Amino acid sequence: MIKIYDYDKISIDEIFARDIEDTSAIENTVADIIYDVRKNGDKALLAYAEKFDGGAPENLLVTEKEYEEAMHEVSPELIEILKKAKKNIEHFHKNQVREGFRLDEADGVVIGQKITPVEKAGLYVPGGTAAYPSSVLMNCVPAKLAGCSEIVITTPAKCGKVNSAILVAAKIGGVDKVFKTGGAQAIAALAYGTETIPKVDKIVGPGNAFVAEAKKQVFGKVSIDMIAGPSEILVVADSKSNPEFVAADMLSQAEHDKMASAVLVTDSRELAEKVSAELERQIPLLQRAEIARASIDNSGKIIIADNIKQAIDVANEIAPEHLELCLDNPFDYLESIRHAGSIFMGRYCPEALGDYFAGPNHTLPTSGTARFSSPLSVDDFIKKTQYTYYTPEALKKVSDDIYTFAMAEGLEAHAKSAVSRFKKEM
């Protein structure tokens, strides 16, 4: 059963279970996997598929025939929903597309910035306890809008077969290739390349602890989006909130993972008790009841605050992945929220809207990293390059300043390079 606390009797660190864990065993295992893939390429990937996925596929690359079969296996209704979701995601992310700029200054000086897309993007799509076609769309749409020249997916293939909905989403999203490999080995393949899988420039997408560790270890060889932890939701609700709705929203994240965290902060003890009872009623009705039960019992919490302002303060301290404001006039509180991955406003905006359909991205910062990082966006798939042009007259005008500045730092060669063109005595 979920635990209920008064705000003044629990520390912020205790609200979300973000304990420091000994991950040395995972680190060592992942390092060995990466080494194996670098050394043995496809052979290593097929061996891991045999070990972890119930059998190695005949081919690592998904064929056109497999796409066609998937289109027949997925219901027409779901296909249309995926198309609608893609349209919404595209509509939102189009507004993130950047343009470069050029500033023409005095004396012919030109300074500016140009935008260049990442050439090759690798999307990791989980396929362990559940399959996520939604992650395909959330990752590939901003990559396409950024202008990436090649977008590939790696995803686990159970007994050599990729989930059909993932393949349909990949086709709808315009992904170039899908490869049948998951786990840390897939991240290694994307980072270093194999005989079949191309080396990419950026890897994005969530995964389990081994995937997260692999992304951490290959960072620097390639770029990554973030190190994603277990799912989180924090609901701020008042006495007017419907306890059935609040409990359902908390369980929408609890069912993800036994380590997921679902937290309610409210100014109403009566609502707290009713939500607790609703959780107990709803959990046994879920297909993933065992996972949700573990999440709620181990990491679920209800915090009773003195008022909604204090509840907002709690949210800012925690910086949750998902924040629901189950309140009237939620826009009155929007400017007060400083740290959250994605905010869901009002009493009819469940977090699931963001997971699937509304348009904003569902790949979000976890573990308090919303204090300094952002959701996945078009920006993740671009590079910004600066440029500078000076005429001879413009450089001469500032060369003495550069000389003096550089000498103050003890960098004589810098200083001389600024004045050498004008044959100043050095």
C-alpha cells in the first residue's frame, strides 16, 4: 500500500527513490559487451540475440517483406492512430526548427552561425517488458525535421521477429533502416558500427540500466541525448480532484517499471486517503499489476502539503519527469514551475496524452535532471557552427587589442598571429 506523509515529516530526497546504487557490476558487464561488439561485430550481435532474445534472426536488417507482413498484422485502426500521432508530433516539433543567422557589422566584418543537421542518427527503441511504437515516432520525427541524412533503429527481436507495431511506426515515420538487436550490444553497434549496422553520430532513446550504461560509456565516441532513469510522475492535486482519475494517472507510470516512481502532492488529507483506496482498487485490474504493485509499494508516496503553493515548491525541488497540475486555472501556476520535464495542465490532461498523441516529446529528463536539461527535440539533431570574417582594415583596427590580451595570458604565438599581417615589430 502507498505510504502517506506529512510534508514536514519527509525529506525531499526521500520523496523520489533516487538512492546511490552500486552499479559496478553493470558497468563491467557493459564494458565487456562493448569490447565484444567492437571486436566481433555481427557475430557478437547474433550471439547476444541467441542468449537474450530467444534466438538469433536470419538477418539483422529488417526486410521489405517483414514490413509488409507487419502492415497486415497491425489493425487498420492502429495504423490510422499512428498516422494521427505522427501529424501531431510533427506539428509541435516544426516550431523548434532553427535557422542560422548572419550579422554584417562595420568595416566589412561578418559574424554568424549556421545550422547543420547531424548526418546519421541512431534510435534505440525498447522491446523488453513492452514494445513502444510511440518511441519510434517521438524519436524519428524531430530527426527528420532536423534533416538527418540517415535514421536507423535498433530494437530487440523476440525469436528473430521485431514487434509489428514498431515496424509500422518506423515505416510511417520515415526511418531508413531497422536492425534486430537490443540491449547494450545495440548501443555498441551504433557507436562503432559492424558489418551490417552503420556507425552513427548520435544515439537517442530510452532503455534499461544496461542500455543507459552503454550510452554513458560510448559518449564521446558519439553524442547521446540523455541517460534516462526509471519513469516518474508527480501529481499536484487539490480537494476538488477526482481520486479515481489521480490514481489512474499515477498508475500510468507505475506500470512501466518496478523502479518507477508515482507521487501525489496534495493539500487535502481526504483526497490522499481516497487516492490510496483507489490505487488498491485499480492495481489488481491491470495486466501489469505485479509491476505496478511493486512500484507503488516501494516508491509510491502521497505527500500532504499545507497548501498548493507549498505543493508547487515540492515539485520544483524534485524536478520530476512528468508533472500533472490537476487544478482549476492551471495556467495561473505555469510560471511558478521552474523544473519539470513535461507539464500536463488541468483536470483533463492525463500524462498518457503526452506519451502518445498530443505532440510534445515523451523522451524526457529523469532523476532530477530536469533542473538542467530538456526534452528530446529538433535541437538534439542539429549542430551549430560559428563563422567569422574580417577585412584587412577591420583586423588592423583591433590587432593591438588582441596582441595585448593574448600577452596578458602568456600566449605569445596568439599575440604575434594578430599583428604579423601588418609587419609590426615584434
